[in-house]
Amino acid sequence: MEVSPNAEPPVCRIMDYGKFLYQQKRKTKESQKKQHVVTLKEIRLRPKIDDHDREIKVNHAAKFIEKGHKVQFTMQFRGREMMHVELGYQIMDEIVQNLQELAKIERPAQMLGRRITMVLVPIKSH
């Protein structure tokens, strides 16, 4: 096995190639173990959601954020609920207030069609 081909003279080493491949595989496996894949979790709401139901959903979001995931809140409007979009923004603001010590806003609440979406990411505490 050639160790450094650019050296003068080139440096080579006699080794067990099967053992070398095994060690390479183990190194890549170890590096993959230490990685944490961040996924986007979605929590869906409605504008007429009850306070207790909203608390439960916020607690679920807090658990996701503590695990290091991003959380997207989606508020769906139907029919006449479109007349009270400001209520949706109000609820989104309350959610941000409840989670402000755990998360920060990546994408603020914005209206797209019949839904308001907002993305929160965990605050790095390392």
C-alpha cells in the first residue's frame, strides 16, 4: 500500500488489505453514529382551537425541540374562518411566547393561501 506517493522516494507499507478495509468501514460507521439528523416536525392547528388543546400541542412541540428537531406550525382556515385571520396570528404569537426559552423563529408566521405557517428551531445551548 502506498502511503505518500509525492515523497522522494515514495513511501510504501506492506499491510493486510482486508483488515484495512474493515477499519475504514468501522471509521465511517462511528462517524455516522455521532451525527444527528434534524427533521422537520409539523403541528397542525385550527383558529378555533381550545386553550387546553393548544397547550398540549405546544408541549409536543417543546419535546420535539428538546430533541433537536425543527417544528413547523400550520394553521388551516376554512370557510368563514378566513374573516378572522388576525386570530390566527394572535395564536401563533402566543405559541412563540410559550416556547421562547427553547426555540427561536426561523421563518415567521406568514399567510399562504388558506394557511399560516411558521417554523421554529432549537436554540443552540452547547
